[in-house]
Amino acid sequence: MSTTKRGWTLSATALLALAMTGCSPAPAPGGGTGEAATTITELDYYADAQGSEAWQKILDACSRQTGVKIERQAIPAAQMLPKVLQGASSKTLPHLLFTDNPTLQQVAATGALTPLTDYGIATDGYYDSIVKAGTYQDKVYGLAPGVNGLALMYNKDLLTAAGVQPPTTWEELKVAATKLSGNGKYGLAFSALPSEEGTWQFLPFFWSNGADLAHLDSAKSVEALKYVTELVNAGAASKSVVNWSQNDVADQFVAGNAAMMVNGSWNLARLDAETSLKYGVVPIPVPQKGGKPTVALGGEVGAIPATGGPTQQAAGKVLACVLAEPTMLEWSKAHAYVPSKVDVAKKFGEQNPPMKAFVEEVETARSRTAELGEKYPKVSAALAAAIQSSLTGQQPAEQALAQAQQASGS
Amino acid sequence: MKAGKTLVGVLVVAVLLFPLYWMVNASFQPSGALLKPSPDWFPVAGTLDGYRKALGTQGGHLLSSVLIALGTVVVSLIIAAPASYALAQLKVRGATSIVFALLIVQMIPGIVMANSLYTVFGNLGLIDSYLGLVLADSTATIPFAVLLLRAFMVSVPRELSEASRVDGAGHWRTFFSIILPISRNALVTAGLFSFLFAWADFLFAVTLTTGQSFQPITVGIYRFVGNQSADWNGVMATAVLASVPAAVLLVIAQRFVVAGLTSGAVKD
Amino acid sequence: MTLTAGRVSPGRRRTGYAGFAFLAPVLLYVVVFFGYPLVANLVMSAQDYTVRSFYTGQAPFVGLANYAAVLANPLFTTAVLNTVLFTVGSIVFQFGIGLALAVFFSGRFLGSATLRSLLLLPWLLPLVVSGAVWRWMFDQDHGVLNALLRLVGAPVPWLTSTTWALPAVIITNIWIGVPFNLVVLHGGLRAIPATLYEAAELDGAGAWQRFRHITWPLLRPVTGIVLMLGLVYTIKVFDVIMVVTGGGPANSTQTLTTWSYALSFRDFAFGQGAAVGNLLILVATGFGLLYLRSLRSTLAEAAS
């Protein structure tokens, strides 16, 4: 008799173990009923040391100011959507969420977010494009304290030695990059990963040339992709761009292997740390002289998931504090972002010369989801695949983009 | 003649193990040196920076992997050992079908399991949990362990366990006091392989964790490579550290390793 | 699995109950962790499981639409072709090199055992580690392979060209798989009686003839099993490709496994990911059954 029992105990232990963790890790949403909850959970992807530290300071300040305790969780950027989705299915969403513009749209589309008007957060004074980035089906679900974008950074010493001026047009960029290449070094570095990162880096060329995401196979779009492909084919940029992340691009730039790079403002702190490196920043070159570049808006928007109970209001208070002008300025300084309110940004640009190019670009920048909303990721994936296909010479630009258009339409 | 063969053998080994040398070499180089046009063949300007970086950023991941691997060993052996005993020594109907089933389930691609486990674990709150990962990793180790242990226990003379039962011992006492001690070597082999598998697991680690509370070392390396591949010395130092269990096992437990490796393929 | 329990009739010996008690944990585990995922995957492949499903918990039934979408995707052909090339390329070379080394190391000479066991190392390392090392060696501008190739001619765009990326991951996988083939085949060689070779040598047979007429035929059973196991494991390789190329560039190294992963965990189209996974199961079990047939007789007698 005892023998059978022991067998059962074994399998029962396994079951029990399953059941136990089933209920343990979830922080009870809502907290105590009745009285105001004072602890909220916050999720962001500032997982790198510098960004994480700067963001922690912002949260600490707002925690003091609002009297709300903040339990912060930081995860790698690529894990943001899976993590939120998993939180949605197990009803363990964070109370406050900071994520990028396309992810926000995806999350909003699930119905898991609450409009910011519920918390009395207004959109006055923000750049239009920034408000659009947080708008899903006419309701504002997210706002960013600061934004970022891409610009062209160049190595002053290398350009001077070659007698090259920082380029402002596509033609100048091509000539300069070609001249700066050779001996295992390249004039330009950028990222063309088959992911959002690759699309994001290509969009300034794509949009500045007048192409739009609803028509990936348009003549303007083909022209932009051909231009970038030629840079690689001519040896002005390494073939490795198809495998480089933006971090790799910065590494190549710092190592002196690339004279210029397309990269974001968040790299400035790192470049400043390299004492032997003298660099300058100019807006992304445009197709024709006198034009203005249209870069994609980056940066993280704050949003409040529907978790129910008084914690939602507490999260609202914290978000309002993060979006207040002093915090905005603080965050922008600490992480080299552009403040998302027009007046604050202008003042900020005057005080921080390396940021001027970025502030200029924000005026004409576009939110990635403005045209397509939650459908953006699919189109972006198709476009990134087309970029890879063209850069590796697998397909000519026309054909790659035609296929992308088909894939993004289905 | 024989010395010549040894020489050729050494050459073959040197060529095949060159990637490992290259990993160790890179792990000692300063990170800037790795982006030079021509590589340094020896770590002359050796530095421990890579290891500092590796331990600083990946030390916790190594520890997580140790916990997961040990957990998998325990779960696998607890479930597999009694089953093997029953399949090998007790007359159980359907034993052949069970063995076939275990062989078949080993063929199921991990990605299929990951796909459905992800959604189930999401609902159960087992994403980002050690227990969840241990149970998932055991899908690869349990069938293997049962087959390996059964193959060994079949060779244990039945008279031995029958004699014990005639003496009045129950099945469980026979199992614990006769079968398990005799099967010590097979248990060590099954345990070793369970450890190595769970230690090396990447598929379940990357799909069933989000990196929020802990990250197994394989995912750590993967994200390290993906995020800053110019930090190759840090990546390679981490890779060296992640190889340590395999190297240690090869040195101290080689015969078990070879036993496990061949058991799956060569007839008992 | 309740069948097993049902069969235990009251008339049977005590062994029946005890056997079941010993087997219960493993049966339960198999049902929960193999049976359930298989069924769940089938169900999911017939659902439109999207980002929204996670929040609402609802995924509409769409019949075979996911399979249709997957088959219509231009990536399908690429993935199938890559899977075949990857599997066949890996196995042919793993086996060929493994056999050559097994024969070489079966000759007894100073240090043969030590050298042979050193060769096990690549197989024991976590695949992610091997992948990372090779990725670094394949690097276009700073990799050691191109540094060597520059000495003799032109460097190869290993990971940046759509033609070379697949060979690159195959090379990596060959390197990983050689030790397994070596050890198992070596075990098989050791089982061949030395007297046969001595007799053949007396009859004046050369090295090649001895291999052709003694080694090869007598090694057949082991060969069959090694190739089958190789096939089954290579078809589902994930780690190596993910770390070395991530399926790129331009999807040139996407296999059914990595594609299924990308569909589910990158695009969050879990329905389509499940559909690709099920197709993969079909292929894998097809080969698996072949393998089992080769094992059947041995097993049946061992289990009785």
C-alpha cells in the first residue's frame, strides 16, 4: 500500500510546484482597496548603465514629489512587447509603462491602455508629431518627456585630414564618404539590421526624398534605397552594415574605422567620454540642396495600462511629474534627448550646441506610426527585409520594394 | 611511423580546436585591439578587462544557469529513475510503447514546444520563473535519462531484485537499496548530460524569459553579441566562462561523457 | 495514458500497481509537457493569434488560413530549401570527417586516446558559445578567417552576403557535429574483431580494400543510426543559426525552425508560427519513424 502512495507523492509534488509558482509572482494590481495606493510598478527598457542611472534619478525625483513609491523594472528593448503582452495575458501589467512609439501603438491596439485625459494630462505646447506618436484612434495614450532622432556625426580630424567638409546633400555625402574610404576604413557607417533598427535608420533617407510608408514601391522610395545601396556597393560603407546594430556603428566610429556615422543623440555621452575623439554633428544630408531632412521620431512615451483601482491615478500623478518642464529639461540634459515641448526644446538647443542639429530636426520629424498606426510594425519589417535584400545584392531595389509592398499589404 | 601518426593527430586536433584558442585569445585582448585590420595572434598585450566586464555584466547570469542546470538534474533524475526501473525490471504492460513514445517525443522540435509553452506559461505566471525553465528544459533531458537508465538497468540481473523481494523488501526498498546503488554510474552520466543540456539551453531560455528578473548565460551571450559586438573581448571572456563546465566535465568525467554519448546510438 | 492504469486488472500481480506507481511521474510529465503542447500547437495553428489575443484572451478560429498564408509566403520556399541544404550539408561533412577521424584514431599510437577526447570539446560546449566564436571568426573586416584569406587572395563576405551566409552556418554546424560522429563511429570500429583485419592482411588486402570490404559493411548498423540521429537533430537546429546570422542577411539563412521563431516571437503571429512548427514536426517525425524502424527489432527484444 505504502508503495503506491509514494508514487503519488512524487507526481503530486510536481503538480504542487506548478501550482505554487502559478500564483506567486504577480504583484496584486490595485493594491489595497479603499485608501489611496502608494506603490506602483514601472516598466522601461533603459537597460544600459548610463541610461538606467539617468532614468532612475528622474523616477526618484518624481517619487519624492508625488509621494508615490515606484518599483522599477528595466528589460532589454526587444523584450518590451513580449513582456507587456505576457503581462496582459496574466493580468500583471505594470502601472506605468515607458516604451517606444511603435510598441505603444501595438499595446494601445490590444485595448490595454487608458487615455491620458483620464488623468488631466494635456497636450498643449508639445510638438505636433510627438502628440501624434502617442495617439491611437484619436485618443492620446502616451506622451514623451523627451525625444531623439538621427543625425550625421563626423570625425573632425579625419575630415580635416582629407580636406572634406561635413556634407549636407546626398551628392556631397557620397563624394565625402567615398573619399574617406580605403585601407579597410569606411567613410560612412549606419545600421541596416533586418529589424526596426534598420528601418529606423533608413527612414530619414526615405522620407526626406518624399516617399511614404503606404507606398513602399514608389519611385521616390526606390530612389532612396538605390542611393543607400550605391554607398555600400561603392565601398563608401562596409558590407557589414547589414549586421551592425547602432551600437556597433558607434563602436566603428569610436575605433576610427568609420569617418562618419548615422546615429542618435543618445550616443553623445559616449563620444564625449572618448577624450581623443573630436566629433561634430550635422543634420542628415538631404536629396537636394536647401531641403530639410525628415527623420523619424524616437524616444520613449509614458503610458498608463488599465490595471484598475487607485494605483492608476497614482501612476497618472507620476507621469504628470515626468512630463513637467523641469523634469523634461533634466532628462534631456542627462540623456541627450530633445525636450518634447517646443519652447523648452528651443531654449535647450541654445544651451547645448551639440544638440542643435537634433533640435532643428525635431521640427520636421515624423512619428513612425502617424500614417499607419498599429500596422506600422508589419510594414517596417517588410521594408527592413527589402533594405537587406537590396544591400546584399540579392534583389534590385525595385524588385525588393515591390515584394515588400506586397508583403505589407497582405 | 607511429610518431608520424602522433604528429598528424596533434595537427588535426590543433586545427579543429583552433576556434577555442581563438576564443581564449580574444578574451585576453583589450577591446580596441580586436577592431584592428590584422589580428594579434597571441594575447601579448593581455588584459583581464574582458573578464572584468564578463563577470560584472554576466556573473549573475552564470549563477542563474547553475541553478537552472542543477534544478533540471534533480527533476530529471527524480522522474526518470523510477520509470527506468519499472521499464527495465518490472513486468509492465505497454513498456515497449512507452519506450517508443519517449523516443518519438525526442524528435519534436523545441520551437514547437516553446511556441505553446510560451502561451501556457504566460497564463500560469511561469514566464521568468526558474521552475518554469527547469520544467521546460526537462523536456529534453527526461526522455534521454529514462532511455539511458533503462538501458543500464536492463543489464542488472533480475534475480538480484527478485531475491531482495523474496526477502520481504517492497518494490521501493528494492529500488532504493539495490537498484539505485548499482546504477550509480548510469545515474551520474544521466545527471551530467542533464546538467550540460540545461546549461547550454538557449531556445527555452530566450523564449520563456524576458530578462527582467534573471537571464540564463546563453541568453546573456546572445544579447551581448547582439548589442555590442565590438566588445568582443567581453563576449569571448563570457564564452570562456560559459565553457568551463563542459571543460571540467571532460577532464574529470570523461568516461561518463563517452558512455552517455554512445548510449543513444550504440546498441545496449 | 489512463489505458495503462485501466489494464491493471485485479487479477494481476502486485507488480502491475507498483509498475504504474513508478511510471506515473514520467507519464504525467509526458502528457503535460509533450502531449499538451502538441495539441495546443495544433489548435493555435488554426487561430488568428495576435497581439490582441494576449489581452482579450480571444483568438478567432480561422481554419487553414495560417497554413495558406505560410505556404503563399515567398519565405516558405527559401526556408524549406535552406533547411534541406543545411541538414544535408551538415550531415554529409560531419559524417565524412567524423568517419575519417574515427578510422585514423582507431590506430593505436602515442596519445591517440588523449587527442581523441580533446576533440570532444566542441560538442560539449553550449551551442551559443560555439556560434559566438564562429561569428567573430567570420567577421568581414576583423575576423581571423578573412585575415588568413587576405594573405592568399580575396576575403570572403561570410556573413554579409546572401550566398556565403548559409555555407558559414553549415561550417559552424559541421565543426560542432564532427566529435559526435567521431566518437560513435569509433565505438563501432572498436567492435569489429581485429582478427578479420589480420586475416585480410595475410590475404594481401590493402588498406582501402580492408576498409571497403570489412570496415564499411560491418559498420553499417552504427552508420545508419548515426546518420538518422544526425538528421533528426540537424533539422531542428536553432541556436547556431540564431547566434551566427539570426536568419539573415536578407533571410538567406532562415530555416523552418528560425522562421517559426521569427513568426511567433518577432512578428507575434503565433498562429503562423505554430503552422510552420507543425510542418516541421511532420518532416522530423517522418525521419524519426525511419530511425525507429531501424531500432525496432533491437528494442522489442530488450523491452520484453
